[in-house]
Amino acid sequence: MSAGLRTPLHAAHVRRGGRMVEFAGFSLPVQYASILEEHAAVREAAGLFDVSHMGQLALSGPGALASVDRLLTRRISTAKPGVVRYALLCNERGGVVDDVTAYHRDDDVMLCVNAANIRKDSEWVAGHLAEGTSLRDESDATALLALQGPAAADVLRTLADESLVSLRRFTFARGPVAGRSVVVSRTGYTGADGYELYCAAADAEPLFEALLDEGAAHGCRPCGLGARDTLRLEAALPLYGHELDDTTSPLEAGLGRFVDDDGDFFGAAAIRERARAGHSRALAGFVLEERGVARAGCTVSHDGREVGLVTSGGPSPTLQKSIGLAYVPPPLAGAGTEIEVVIRGRGVRARIVETPFVRGTRAGRSANA
């Protein structure tokens, strides 16, 4: 594997035995000891992820709020400072440029964007700014940790003031954590409760080590990309490049609640027109009823006819079953529909189910805030 880009925590991952892989151009740990153990830690106690590969774009100036309202599928101007909103950046055709979290800070708005899309998003945003708006890429100067799981609050409480621990879902605040200046956000991408912690790149390693050292008594352990993916899949959270892309409408992906009905954002007219014309597909969750592992790219069939494509799939450690997400015709997207997933040339029986797959998982980045 080529070295690729490195987060500020690369040395810490190697020192702790992380198995490094390339993801979105970055060298990141896929696991430390066991994906199953790391998955269980987040579901039962707490896990700490390095997500510093994510990008941060800040819009400031008198036109910033107008720019963000025009760019995103949800208005940020109606949110008070200290509120985070999940939304989509869309193109004129109603396709998704990226899915983001928007932070309304005191004097600007910060967009947290997917790692593989930093350059694309920056160029798109820069080309559609209202007058009086400036754009600043804070990605290289920022590190991001995700502390997730039912014991996350107990872990954070060992190092931070209660005002940060008790934040409501989809709000954020700045304060000291382990003696470092940190923006603590009550958000995440695992379906579990927890926090995302933004800090200066130079503060990442001491913050990471302090959280793991103090969190050990609460069952907190470092986690890699493998567990992050199994957790987000159990929560049926979309992953850009799989469930979302430049051609996909947010409505096809089941994200209509994150699209303002009366919004005047880029792509709004196209999204409404596509909805009026009727979508040819809808995102649905399925569970395999026979042995096998569904993966992205597997075809879906119904009554002997190919009808769709798996976008994400894999074993669910919690359910002990193989699960997945797929685009299928809307009439087949209802719970209980019987389908087949073609795995290595063999049709495997499956059933459409309600999502999230695991009861009690939160909607993570896709929470309604």
C-alpha cells in the first residue's frame, strides 16, 4: 500500500497496532484487534474513531447564510448558532454532490464534507457563493475524533465539563477537553449515541490518548473503518459513492425529510420535477434468508427478472445475519417483499425489511435536527 495522505493520528494508530489501509487517499486503520470486538464496543460501551480525513469548509461574511441556504437542501439561517443540520449539496439536475453536516457557528458556517469529495465540494461551493461570502478550507488544520456508544458520555465526563457532556442531539459547543480547546458536537455516524470532537491537528494525539486512557475503565477502545462500516450499515445510514452520487435524487434515497419542501436551493426544481414524474427506483433494506454475504454491486432479481442493484452489504454482527441496501422499483420496496440477491452467480433468497436494521440505533448524521 502506498503511504497516501496521513491524519495527525497516523503514528498513534501504528503504535497501537492498527492495521492500516488506504481509504479516500488516506492511510487509516481498518481495525486494531477485531472488527467484531470493536463493533460490540460501540454497541455496548464506547469506541473511538479517527475521522480526521473528513473535510471542513467554512463560509463567512455577510452573505454566508444566504449562500448556505442556496447551496443546501435545508435552511441553516433558521437555526441558531450552536445547531448542526444534516443536509445535501445538490446539482442543477437534482443529483447529490455530497451529504454534509452544517455547523452554524457564531460568525460563520462550517460544512463537514466527505473525504473523497473535499476538492469537488470546495469547487462547487466556490462557484455558487452569494456576494459578500468568502470560503476557507480548514481541513488540513483540523482533526476530528468520533467517540461513540452508550458509555460515550461517561468517557467524556472524565475529561470535560458537564455542559459539554449534556449537549442535546445535533448541537455543539466549544470547551476544554483534556486541557485542549475542542468543539464537541453531539453527532456521529454509527447509529449509537455519542460525540464528534473537532480540534487543532496538533492536539489530536494527546486528545486521542487521553480519551482512550480515561475511557478504558468504561470499556472504550480504538476502532477502525471496518466497525464504522458495519455500524453505519446496521443503522441504514447512506454512504456517498454507494447510496448517493451525482445522479441520485435525495428522495430516491429516502432522505426527503432533509429537503425543504419550499426550498429555493440548487436542484430544488429538478428534485420536484423528478418526483412528479415518478421515481423509477427507491432505496430499501433487505436481509438474506439463506447463507451468503451480499456486497455492493450484486444484482437484485424478482420473479426471475433483474430489478436492481445492491449499494452496500455485509454481515450484521448484532443480528448475526447478512444485510444490505439496494435500489429497487418502488412497488418492490415495501417490507415483506421477497427478492433474490445474486451472489457469485447464485440467487440467494432475501426479504425487504424496515430500516434501521437494528432497533434502538439512532439516525446518526442523518438525525432530524
